[in-house]
Amino acid sequence: MLKHYSLNRLLVLVATVGFAFLLADTTIEHWEILTRELMAYVPLIFSGIGLILGMIAVLRWKEQWIRMFQIVLLGSFVVAAAGFYLHIREEDEEKTTIPKVQQEEQKEKDKPLLAPFAFGGVAVVGLLGTSKRWRANDVQ
């Protein structure tokens, strides 16, 4: 089945699989704070939407689904920037309220600052696959 897909379609499939991995990873990493922080649901919901729209775009490969998936991919940059900001802001707030001795012990539990940029990486791959300039076959 995959041998009949163009390179563009395969890149969109890779981006869709990336959203599936982001959904799983974010669920695991945010599990403890889901009850306390409403913003922790944003990457989960966004990854789910990206996964669903990506699968529809790959399976149907029609212009309307590809364009909707591109909107989600562009939104991934916003989610990445917002996640980066929230990880930095919360880390700074925690460091000011916790004594220095406990800060050193808590280094292992720090939020990964670059983790939200995974959304940007998925977006780049997906946008390459959906780009009209690099289109390998005609879209229906």
C-alpha cells in the first residue's frame, strides 16, 4: 500500500505519526499535572486533532483535507512557542519560591525546555509534504 504513495504523502504520514508520538509522550509527561493545570491539556488536544486530520489527509489526499491539515501544522508553531514560554515561566516562578538547596535536588524533575519544540519539528515535516512547490503528484 505504501509503495503507491508519493513522497509528499509519505511526509504527511510521518508528520501524522509524529502527532501520535507527541500525544503519547505528552500524556505520559503531563499526567501528574493534568488535574492541576488546565493548560496541560492543550498539547494533548492539539496532538489528537493533528492525528485525526493527518490520517484523513493521508487516506483521502484531497485538497480540502490537505489545507485543513496545513492549518493545524501552522498552529503547531504557536503551540510550540506557547509551550516553551510556559515551561520557562513556570520554571522561573518555581526557582524564586524554592530555597536554593531544594533547587539543586529538583534539577532532575525540571521541565524540559526544548520539548515543546517537537511540535515545530512535526510541522516542518508536514509542511514540506503539503507544499505545492514540492508536490510530487496531483491532488484530487
